[in-house]
Amino acid sequence: MRLVLPLALFASVALLPTPAAAEAPPVDLPPVNSQPVVVPALQTWSGGTGAFELPVRPRVSADRELSALADQLAGELTEITGRPANAAGRHGDIELDLDPALSDAAGGKRFAEEGYRLEVNRRGVKISAPTAKGVFYGTRSILQILARDTDRSSIPAGTSVDWPNYPVRGFMLDVGRRYFTPEFIRDYLRMMGWYKLNELQIHLNDNEIKAPGGDWSKAQSAFRLATDNLAFAGLAAKDGSYDRAAWDSFEDTAAANAVTLIPEIDAPGHARSFIAFKPELGLNGGNSDHLDLSKPESTAFMKSVFDEFTPWFRSKDVHYGTDEYTADRQLYKKFFNDMAAHLRSLGKHPRAWGSATAMTGTADGYDRDVTINSWNNGWYGPDAAVKDGYQFINTNDALLYIVPFADYYHGNGLSGQWLYENWEPHVFPGGKSVTPGEPLLRGAMSAVWNDLVRTSYTEHDVHRLVEPTFGLLGQKMWSGAKSGVPYSAFMKQLREVAPGPSLTTIRGTMGAPDPDEHSFGKPVTASSGTPAKAVDGVRLSRWQADRHDRRPWIQVDLGKPLPVHRVEFDIAEGRHQRVRVSDDGGTWRAFDGPTTARYVRVEGLSSLWSLKVFDAPDLARGKPTTASSSEVDYLGPANATDGDPKTRWASAYRDAEWLQVDLGAAQQISRVLLDWEEARGKDYDVQVSDDGAAWQTVAAVRDKAGAGVDEPSFAPVAARYVRMQGIKRATTYGYSVFRFEIR
């Protein structure tokens, strides 16, 4: 329930005489429901009328094979809606049905493996699928629909049949060069399931790219699996590794979220951790990160590593690396083939990084029963894979690699807008794209490579780089362009459901303030619980007071006294509340209308989805805006009033330039906000006018120091037109304004 204070006052309505009876007009049929927003978007939708309203205590029923999923869904319903749900056995409000005979002509094989049918009417919801994975994906869709609903309770009536375009929709994480905690990996598996991504490839060993001073004994390297087998004592990295229990927890979490783990153990290059364990296996007397393949012992050792750890792996596919080996090329080909055969002898299908073009010119003589990650057009591109008959996965480095904080490979995150507007799994750079639906193309996989082993950053820093395009890639891999909205609108949709439920360590990083909001990301305290979740802009996170907290409260510090026009909070639990404000955090007064305050406190509620403190509405947003000049067309005056703090207006390089807003009618105003770039006005006036011709100066700013926000205030005045009239520039450039707000 969302509550906005102060409450609006409603005038009484006079009763009028009943008119004489007239012929009844024709009854309009209720409109059918438009397609609900889900990320990734539904493949099909046939709208009904009305909606299913989630009861106060929702029940989930399921086939026996789906009982664990029913329990999981009940917990997630409780988390997302605040309504205590349970797995009821039979006759639930939400029914999960496993029907192996279910088929769909349009979805074909993809529907048979991972598709589902969603049916919603006023009485309830039914999710049917030929596989448990398909049923799981259907639950993600209804959870997202509920999360997006204002009251988290309504699902529009209609029917959807949904399936993925590609069988592989993946993400690769390099833990060899940097350890990631088990909690982080389990959270990523949950987040992958939320966006219907289905493969997590874990790159389990690697090393620094260059040896310090040429001495490989000083290079960082790690192998991240730890066994009790004494034959491998000392192989596991000392700065973090995963034992069998941790790995089993990954497999269990993956299975619960319809994700397959693809373990990767990389050799004969990137093999420093193995050479550090057995120096006699390395080139150059062990001063290398390349195995010496002229020694049969090197291949035998790698086979023993797979013999030891393959029983841990539940996936039918296991990745054995094989990229960027620059020594003997014929011995490399023999290693490639020997290891592929060995993995098949262990009951696994082999995967490898594509390298044949760079290594030997062609794939002649290479084992063809290997799935290839096409990671670089020069090493082995998609055209070569199609020609040679390999099944392959698009993991193209130029488009899909992140190397955190590097000056190459998207060091600050992938190019989201470009990917959204131009990319699907069949797209490769350099004119190498394949035909959409190419039978040998299995799908795509983005990747994080932690090349900068000596740079200080955390797993949460990596998450901040990955999250903005994670759901976007899920969209492009599942249903391509079916989202049907511009990039900015899609990102808004994505923010409303990111990053998913049941997370333990990662936090949403895509939250954004509402227009005119003061409280986003500000310091917040509470009587108990984790109050920051109420002001992070993430719709799925909430503050929850401790169970034994009898007098709960939550309080936001705005940093300085600011105009407080209204307070809005989305209640998860509790009914009786009091809102108070303070200038100093010590003396409090009731909030009953627009005021100025530094602190805002809500008392009496035990759980909130959000707490938002707002300024008065910006009267300039979206209104006609003109200027004396613009430096170039794309830096036009409308940028200053479009509500986007990243766009800006820039004038010609002259002193007496102006920026003007037409409010449409006379409005009572008393302050403006100007967010300046470094190219700012040193001296300028704020002027108002009734007709846009005769101007009155209401505020004068002189000797402004530095870029940033100015907030000139003045005695309340009624005006239709408001402008910034420049007098003198602070730099040799013109005037440049990110935001021009009027209140």
C-alpha cells in the first residue's frame, strides 16, 4: 500500500435531481488486457479481460515433482508481495503443472525444452510446461508482473506461450584471477534465473598475463577447487577456493534456478597454477604459464585433474580451455584431441575456446565433437565454425567482454544501448555475423575477465559493472527485439524488477531517484533492520524491522534543511504511522504540509518497500525551452528541462546569452535550480516575465565559483516566463547547464 502525505482534501459533491429515464446507450465491452511487461519479454500474449487478484494468503499447488519449486515460489511471493504464501498441495490460487506432452508449433524444440504456457483468469493462475525448467521460467514471469503492479497483487487475465530463441544464454565469471565468495556465486545463479539466463561458466584457474620481470614464480595464479585427495594437496589457492560442499551448494542453487553450471579448467596455456604445483611440467624449466606438451606427463597430469573433479560436476558439458597457447602447434592439436576424448570417456561433452585459426590456420585434424566458444574473430571466428561444422557459442571479446577498470574490453561495463539496439546472438563484429537461427549457433555468453590482478576492487564493484546489462542480455538472448520499446524505456522497465528476489549479499545498483526526490541514497537509520533498502530506489528490496521491535521507526537525513513538499512510503507491514520532521535531529514536529527540514522520520511501521521525500514539482520539466543560441544542435535548450541530469544545453561562446522556459500560464514561483557544467555563468540574473517581452530581475548571482548547483531564491512571484540571463562567462566557452528547474 502506497501512502502520500499530506493527504489530499476532497470537496463535497452536491446531489443533483435524477434526470428522466432515457434509452440506455450501447454497452461497451471491456478492453482486453495489453501484454504485461516482463524481462525478458513474452514471445506471445492473448489478452483477456479483468485480472486475478492475489488473496491475502496465496496458495500454490503443484505436481509432486514440482513440490520444491512450489515451496520456493511461496517464499518468493511472500518476499515480493508481503503476503504470507504457502504451498497448499491441491486447489491453489497458482497452479504449477508438469505436462511432458505439451507442445507448441511456433516454439518447437525450444518450447519443448524450456518453454511454458501461462493462463490467467479471475479465479487463478496456471503455469504448464513440458519440463520443470519451463515451469520455473513461468514463475519468474508472474513474480515480475506482481512486482511491477502498484499494490503487488494483480495479474492481468490472458494467455501467453513463451520460449527462448536460443538454448544457451550464459555468463562466464573468471574466478581464477580473483576469488569470488560462494555467497556471491549463489546470488548470481539466482539473478540469472530471474532473467531466464541458463548457463554460468566458472573459469576455475588462471594467472597474471605477464610475469613480473619475466619471473613466473612471482606471478599471481590460482586453481579454485580444493579436494581432500592428498595427491593434490597444495594445488588449491590459498587466497580462496571451493571445496566439495561449496561446489554442491552451487549445483543445488543452479538447479533450483534452472541454471546449468559449466566448469572450466583451462590448459595448456593459462596453466601457471599447475606448473607452480609441478614445475617439471612447464616450459622453460618451469618459468612459464604454458605446459610443456612434449612431455607425456603434462597431458597425463591434466587428465588426472579432470578425473578428480569431474565427478563433482552435474552438467553434461565440461570446458577444458585450450586458448592462447603459443608453443608447439602440432602438440597443441594432439592435446586438444586427447583431452576431448578423455572428457567423453568420463561421460561429458567437451567445450573449448576457439583457437584453431590462430594456432594452425585451419581446423583440419581437430576433433569436431567439441562445442566452441567463438571469442575472437582472429583466433577462430563464426564463419570458420560454420564452415567446419562446429556447434559454437557467441562469446565475442569486442562485444561481450568486461575487464573491470581496464582501458580495454569495456572496463566500465558493456555498451548497453548499442547492444540493445544492434545485437542478438547471431551478431559478430567485422562483418562476421551469421544468419539468425543458424543451426550450429547455440547462443551467446558474456564474460568477466579479471586481468588486472594487482588492481584493488571487490566482487561488488564487479557487480556494479555487470548488472546494468545483465537483464538486457537476457532479453536479447531469450526473445530478441520482442520488448518493443526504446532503450530508455526498457531500462526503466528493467530497474523496476532488478536484481531479483532471495539475494543474500549482492544489492541492486540500478536504482534511480524519482523526479523531485530528495531522499534517494541518503543516510538512513532505523530502530532495527537494514534501513538503506528503503531509499536505494530498488523496488524489490525493503526495510524490515526486527520481529521484537515494538516501537519501530525509520529516519532519513537529507544532509541539510531542504524543502519537503510531500512524503511517500510504500507500506509492506503495519497500519498506524506518524510522520515527523526535524531541523537538527533532536526537536521534532508533525509533518502536516509543505515545510523545510533536514530529517524526516516515519514511526509505527515495521516494514517499508520505500521511503521517499519530495520537493515541490519542477514546473519547468518538459516545458517549451528556448535559448539565445546553442553551440551545436544536440546541445539544445530542451536538454536543460528534459529531466535527465546527464544531458545539457551549451550556448555559443559569448557573454550575454540566455536560457528561457515558457510555463504555459502564470505560476507562483520562488526559486530556481541551475546545475552548471564548468563552463558556467560567473555573473547572471534570474528574470521573470508575463509576456516574454518585459522582464523583471528577481535574483542576481555574482562571482559564482566552480561547477555545480546554484539555487537562487526570491520573494514569491507569479510569472509565465522564466529565464537565466547571462552577464559574464567564467571560462572562454559559453554557458552550459545540465538542469534548469523552477519551483
